[in-house]
Amino acid sequence: MIKNIVILGGGTAGWMAANILAKRWAKHLIQVTLVESSDIGIIGVGEGSTPQLKSFFDYMEIAEEEWMPACNATYKTGIRFSNWSSKPGFDSYFHPFPAQPDDYSAPAFFYNSFVRRKGIDVDAHPDKFFLATYLAENLLGPKPDHNFPFQLGYGYHFDSSLVGAFLKKHALKLGVHYLDAKITDVKLDANGNIGQLVTDQQQAINADFYIDCSGFSATLIQQALKTPFVSFGKNLFNDSAVVMPTPAAADIAPQTKATALSSGWMWSIPLTNRTGNGYVYSSNYLSADAAETEIRKQLDLLDSNVAVRHLKMRVGRVERHWVKNCLAVGLSQGFIEPLEATALHLVQETILGFAEAMEQGDFTEREQKNFNQSINQRFEAVRDYIVCHYRVNSRTDSQYWLDNANNNYLSDSLRELLQVWVGGGNLTQEIERQKIGSYYPSASWHCLLAGYGVFPTKEQLSPGNEIAHKYNISNIQDFIRRCALNFKPHREQLNDLVAKKQVM
Ligand SMILES: Cc1cc2nc3c(=O)[nH]c(=O)nc-3n(C[C@H](O)[C@H](O)[C@H](O)COP(=O)(O)OP(=O)(O)OC[C@H]3O[C@@H](n4cnc5c(N)ncnc54)[C@H](O)[C@@H]3O)c2cc1C
């Protein structure tokens, strides 16, 4: 039924939506038009991904050598969290992306985490158990040699403006129409659907369906359609960020660093030409000036005149993402702060989920309802995982961290997960019972809780018997080391992409 789709907004969300829909519905002769205002511009942050982004580029049939060098991109095998916990021995841990060899090592980690929660002194720090962790620590890239028979999930770091420009070029090749114009008015029809967009030059733009990728302004979904916003502010305090680049590091580790500071945390994202840094904090606890001083100090740039950017974030989601003839995608539909870099993952899930719903059920209310429910569940599940990072922190150096640790505004799901962990229960079974393993798998929850050292204290631990010490950690580490022999240095893998591109 739909013949004509207009996407409002040309940030990463808008161009991802344009590419997916232009490819997916090419044979249905659906015209996709993207309207954006270069005067307004894009947010220009969002430079880390989950492994899901690989499936986007695979779906688009865009090879890594085509897009990665063009966007100064690097590989990512996970995130290193530092200073979130003050428990001795647990000041830092790595959250790895899943890899097939984990099938061998993760059961030992789960077992040891369980045994340690029961009060027995076995090694349960996540860093010893995962190949992705070893690769990041040793500056190895995530692409194995051809003879290595196991798959490894990995994500990317990239320059978001360059990715936008790359995707724009690609979308135009697929036949997407483009208009640089500022929308100043949105007219609704008698049924409350969006009837037309009007530019500041009084040009009217009509479509059967509209996709709102207008960023935090949420021009269509909120301003025009008045869809209520559900704030996550009660359990995610951060609402601001200050961003500043530094020169590229000599060694590029395939990892994002997430380091806790006085009233939030700082990311460090390595690109081939620079490192992106940003301090995400709560303005209720820290002024913008103090945040800037703290990040400058952290980066040893107190006296430098490198420019910073201050940003505001709106954390939460719209009540419904698909309303009438409008779908909200990207920051317009919501945002769960950048820890774990999930925003583009949600963008992708939203567009693909919408496309599937449309294909299966046309425009029925039932399809809309199911779709909105499933995207809301996804937002909530990601939120809970992020909230857990704050709730189980054990820092005592600022009111911010104390308030986070004492914040009992938790979902039932998260509360039950924490009860199972602390009560010495089976976390994997609880994740299965709640049916939330497709959002964050058991390994991720184990890494988070074990990585923070949420265990009985050292004094409460006893040595345990042979059954408790069933796994030999050095055998596991040896296995990981031998697996890692099949991976070249990260830098070499990035250089290979450039060489491949030159041959093409
Ligand atoms: C501090 C911070 C860190 C982040 N880190 C990550 C991360 O590591 N990983 C991750 O996945 N995500 C991250 N994100 C989220 C990420 O930045 C966004 O999901 C992503 O950039 C997509 O943004 P967008 O396209 O929705 O919005 P924008 O980039 O803001 O684009 C909005 C578009 O709408 C257009 N527009 C708006 N109003 C009008 C109008 N009236 N007329 C015409 N055009 C209009 C603008 O011109 C622009 O083209 C982060 C976000 C923040 C705030």
C-alpha cells in the first residue's frame, strides 16, 4: 500500500533507515526520500557499536574494506570497565563480545562464579575466561586466520560523520531521493495522521509514511503527534556529556574504555586517526565547567586549548515508536545513554522489526501494537543491564556513586536477577525464565556482576574442596592463548583492509 516514504533526518539513524528500506523494498517500487537540514546538522557522536552493526553492513553487502578505512574505523572485541568497583582485585574487568570458543571456557566461569557466591575462594574474575578479552589485551584483531574454525562476534569504532557521509552516498546509489531543507511545520490530516511536512521555503512534502529520524527534537513523533515520553531519569542519572578528541594512540586496542570518574564515566574510543573521548555525567551532581576540568585532567590536557563540545542527553523512550503513519528511529525514539553503545543496535532492530511487521501484517493495529511492545521490551531490557552497572557500584568517593548504589528504583526483572545472584541461585536459569537472554546473554550478566566483585568478602571465603576447584584455570588460559595464535595484530588487520581496498 505504501508507495512513498519520507525520512526526516540525515544522522546515522536516518541513513541506516534509508539504506535498509531502499534495499529491502527495491522490488516493490517504493520511493524513499530523505530530508535533512544541513543548517541543523547531526549530533556527531556515537562512535562505538555492538556486533549487530556487522550484520547491517553484511545485509547491505558492503565489505569492511569499502567502509572501514573510509570512516577511520577500528575493530572492537568488547569494553574495558575500570574504577566502577572498589572491591579489592575487581577494579577493572572486560565485557567481551561472544565468541564460539567461549563454549569451552564460559562454563568454568559460570561455575566458579557460582561457587564463589557460595563463599568458596575460587578464581571468578571474568578476565581469565574469554578469548575476546585476551585479544583486546594483546592488541590482536578479531578476524581469525582462515584455518581457525570458530566464529567471533565483534563490533566497530568509527567516525560517525564519515559513516553518515558513506551511507548517504550508498543510499543515493540505491535510488534514495535527497532534499536539504528545514521542516518548520507538520500538518496532520483529519484522522490525525501526518499529512505533509512544510519547509521554511513553504515547500510541501507529502508521503504515505514518515520516518522520524530528527534526533532529540523528535519533530514528528513528539512535537507533531504528541506521543508521550517515558523518562528513565529515575534510574539513569546522567543527562550531559562533554566530548574532546585526542591524537590516535600508537597502539590501537580493539576495545572501548569506560572509566568511572567522580560523577559519571568517560569513554575512550580508538579510531585510526584520533581517539574520541567523552565524559557522561549527571548535571545534578556536577557543573559543565567542573566536568570539563575533570576530563581535561584525566586526559592530561588541563592547559591545552583543544576545543570541547558540551551535549545534553534525554534518557528514556517514547511510549510508542510506531504511531499512525509515523515510525520513530534513533534519538527521536529514545536513548539509554552511551554505556555499552547500544543506540545503533536499537536503530537497526527498530527498522528491521518495522519492515517485518509491515510485510507480515500490513498496517493493522495488531501489528503496530506487537511491534511497539517488542521495541519497548528491548529498550527496557537494555536499560536494566545499564542500570545494573550503576546499582552494584561500590565507590564511596562521591554522592553520585552513593546515590546510585542506594537507588532502589529498579524494575522487577532487575531486582529478581540481583536477588538470584546474591542469593547464590542459578543466574542462567533466571535469565531463561525471564526470557531476556536475547538482549544480554548470561555471559554478559556474569561478567558484569563478577567483574564488580559482587561476592562475599575475602574474609568470608573458605578454601573449599576438590569439587569447588573442579576447573583448572591455567588449562583454560592455555586454551585461550592457543586460540589467539590464529589472530594477527589489530593494526595489521586494519592495514590489510587498506591494502585490499587499493587492489579493488
Ligand atoms: C554523548 C553521546 C554518546 C553516544 N555514544 C554512542 C555510541 O557509542 N554508540 C551508539 O550506538 N550510539 C551512541 N550515541 C547515540 C548516537 O549518537 C545516535 O544514536 C546516532 O548518532 C543517531 O542519531 P540520530 O540520527 O537519531 O540523530 P542526529 O544525528 O541528531 O540527526 C538528526 C537529523 O535530523 C535533522 N533534523 C532535525 N530537525 C530537523 C528539521 N526540523 N528539519 C530538517 N532536518 C531536521 C538534522 O539535521 C539531522 O540530520 C551517543 C549519543 C550521545 C548523546
